Amino acid sequence: MAHAVHGRYIWDPAYRHAARTLTAISRLAEACDHDTVSNATRLINSRVTAIMQLPAVDLEERPRKHPGLCTQCGRCMLSTYPRSGRVACLGCGLKGQIMPGTVSDGCVQWEDGTIT
């Protein structure tokens, strides 16, 4: 964003400047166009998600690939989050909740109301 506003960009990787960097991001966002701000938001969010998934931080759960087929699109693109009991299809965006069973392995209650 600094390049879009000022025409130059100086990289300062010092961690002690984190508060100044965040303040500068909010100020630069006001002077940039929507596309630049959207791109910067996406980049920052991807870095924050990666940090939150680090084993030392462990505040956000990493998705695990699941070999099953999606009930809606039929593609093998399921991701599970075992700790929180969530499941999602990366192909069609369908999300569900894993319901543990006492007699069987359990079932998945999808957001569209189907149970598998």
C-alpha cells in the first residue's frame, strides 16, 4: 500500500516496529483504492492464519484431508477439523458438524439439513 500511495516502499523487518506498522497500514488504507486494500487484507489474513496454526501458538486448527466424497458435489475434497468437530467441502463450500456416535462412528449434519 505504501508503494501505491507514495510511489516507494522501504522494507523494515524490525519486530519492535509492529505497532507503528499496524498504524501505518490503517492510515495507508484510507488513501488507497478498493482493489489495493482488498489485496492487502487478503495477504495479511493469510499470514495471520498461518501464524495462528503454528504448533507453538495453536489457536487455530489445521484442516486435515478426508478421503470421502461430498454429498452435494460428489468430489473428493473434504477437509475435517477433528478437534472442533467441523467438516467442509473445498469444492462446493458446504459445511457440516461431525456428531460423534455411541454405537457407530457417528454422522455428519450438513448445513443444508442432510445427515450422512
